[in-house]
Amino acid sequence: MTEKSCEPKNDINNRSIALIVATLAAFFTPFMASAINIAIPSIGSEFSADVILLSWIPTAYLLAAAVFAVPFGRIADIYGMKKVFTLGIIIFTLSSFLCAIAPSIISLIVFRVLQGFGSAMIFVTGLAIITSVYPPRERGKAIGINIASVYIGLSMGPVLGGILTQYFGWRSLFIAVIPLGLLVLTLTIFKLKGEWAECKGEPFDFTGSIIYSVAIVILIYGFSILPSHSGIILVILGVIGILAFSLYELRIKHPVFEVRLFKNITFGFSSLAALINYSATFAVVFLLSLYLQYIKGLSPQFAGLILVSQPAVMAFTAPIAGRLSDKFSPGMIASIGMAVTTLSLFFLIFLSATTSFMYIIAVLIVLGFGLGLFSSPNTNAIMGSVERKFYGIASATVGTMRLMGQMLSMGIALLIFSLYIGNVQIVPSNYPELLTSIQIVFALCTILCFVGIFASLARR
């Protein structure tokens, strides 16, 4: 009898349930993070809000998620991943309802903070649960499906968000995720069996958590207001804060984040590769959305249909790449994916006012293929390089790299826009400057991703 046939049937069923709930949750948290951007103008019109307040609608969510990711990763390791995941689903679903009925811009921002709080609890535990229930020989395939869901959520956000906002209003974005949240909650409570708490009984590092949270708030807020002098100063202070946090964590017995994990070559360089990959690619949808709607004159819906080609290929490729990473070197597969991604970004440098739609779609297909090859094996390498007691922290690291990469990617784009266009409304007279800015950002992202190839190869 084979090893697989000896496995209890309920174990296999439990793995399937774990994969379903984690994958569904992995979709709607990044989906909400990216979909809200398309609704900002509608929200501004309804509340007559200024641009500063409006900018806090996406920023508050990202800030809360980033600030609480690492602490919740440690809490999950101590008290149980299922408990933290379940509470996160409850908070996320409830806050989505509150956002949908928000009577003012201030209340909406407050509810977005709560939503980011719940999101942090979800994404630091979902991946860790999958890693816990799947044996190493099957883990890459499961992680591949989960990662595909993350990228589909990020990429489909503007597309589905545009449709929902146009036909049903911005509040429909929040209403749409409520049934999904209730489904995940029901499956988790009644179908997902077991609990995972490898560090049960260990103390929680409150001091380290506070230092980390303050440093991340300063750093991400600094990114959000670049290229102002205040933004530069805050980014520098945030980096100093992260260094101080790292030094403090090295001195205590039970740190909120085991900094020594970065001495592990695979964990350290895989995390760096993830940060670089998100930094180089997250702004692609944002940039191409501007290009297609302003330079090419497409409607939001038609632009969304073109952009959807990338996540479609990504969704197909990621599970296959994850399965391959169970059999071959995850680092090598991820490095090939990073190289393919670099090539696609290089092709985007040459966009012009006359570039054909087929060229853009072809490049997006290559990009989706590269991201699919990179993401699943890279995540598999991170989660497979640590002991079980660090699954929560490793999962939190993956989520934090994603959030930091997103902010850095948008920071690069906004910095170049500020230098070449300035703080003005985009009108036909400055389309040439817009196009130049887009080309420069893609050039910088290409260079960044090229460096990422070597970071990815270094872990071998």
C-alpha cells in the first residue's frame, strides 16, 4: 500500500478545507486593497472630501495591515492559528459592512483601519495553516493555488471594482465581500479541524511589538508622501526604527520576530526577492490603467479587460510552478520567473502612443507567466526553510514583504510623476510628460527586477 493511501480520509478532507478557506481569504483581502482605488473619485464626490482625506482611504488599510502583521504572526504561533484566522475573518467581514454604511469620510477611514486590522490576522495565518496541514511533498502545489489567489485579487481589484462602482456605487465593493467572508467563516468554524500553536505558553514581546509598529507607521507614511522632504525624513527615521527593532529582538529570549531567521540564506534571500518582485511589479496595473485610459482613450471597462490577461495567465501558471517546486529546486524556478518578469518589464519601456493592443496583451501574458513562476516557488522556499514553530512569523514575513513592496512600488511611480508632471490634473496637454513618466518608471522597475534575479539566485 502506498504512503498516500495510508493517510486518513479526514486528513485529506481537512487539507482541502484548509486550502479552500485560506485561498478564498487570500483573494478578498488583496482584492479590497486594490479595488478601492478605482472608487476613490466616487467617494470624493459623495463626501466632498479633499485629496488628503481621500488618500487616507487606501493608506489607512495598508498601514493597519502592515503594522499588525508581525505581532499577529507571533500571537498565532502562541495561541493558535485557527483562532486568530477566525477572529480575523469576523473583524474583516464586520468592518466591510461598516464601511458600506459609513456616514462620513472620517468614519470610513476608521472602519478601513479596522478592516486592515482583520486583514493582517487573515494573511499571516492562512498561509501558515496551509504549510502546517500539507506535507512538504505537496506543499508547493497548495501554496501555488494560494499565491495565485493573492495575485488575482490584486489584479482583478481594479477590473471588478470599476464594474461594481460604475453600476452599483462604491459601497457595493464592501457589500460584495461580505457573503464571501461569511462563507469562509462558516467553513472555518464547522469544517476546519484542529489547531496549530507551536509556541504555546511562551510570552509575548510587547516592547518589540510597539517598536516595530511605530517604525512601520513612520516608514509607510513616509512612502505615501514621497517625494516631499517630510516623506524622505520619515522614510529615513523608519529605516532607523527597523534597525533599532532588529537589535532589540536579538537581545531577548522570546522576540516577537525571530530576526535570526535572516541568517538562514534561503529565508533571507527569498524574503528579499519577494520584496523586490512586489516593488518592481505592483505599480504595473496602475501605470497601464493610466496609459490605456489617457494615452489610448479607452473606457475603464475596456482597459480592465486588457489588464485581466495578466492575472489569468498568473492563475494558470502559479499552481503548476508550485507543483514543480515540490520536485525541483524552488530557488531555481523562482529565479527563472524573476528573469521572465524582468524581460516583460523591459518590453513595457517601449510603450508609445501608437503601441498596438496586441503588443500590450502579449507583454502582460509574459508578465503573468513570470509572476506565476516566481511567486509560488519563492513562497514555498520561505515557508519550507523554517521550523514549524516559526510558520506564523514566516507567513507574516511574506505578507509584510508584499505590503512594503506595494508601497515602495507606488512610491517610485509617484516620485517620477511628481518630478516630470507635478501636482497638476492630467489633461491632454501633458500627455507627453505622462508617457515619459510611465516609460521611466518601467525602466526603473526593470533594473530593480534585474537585481532581484541575483537575490533570488543567491539563496542556492
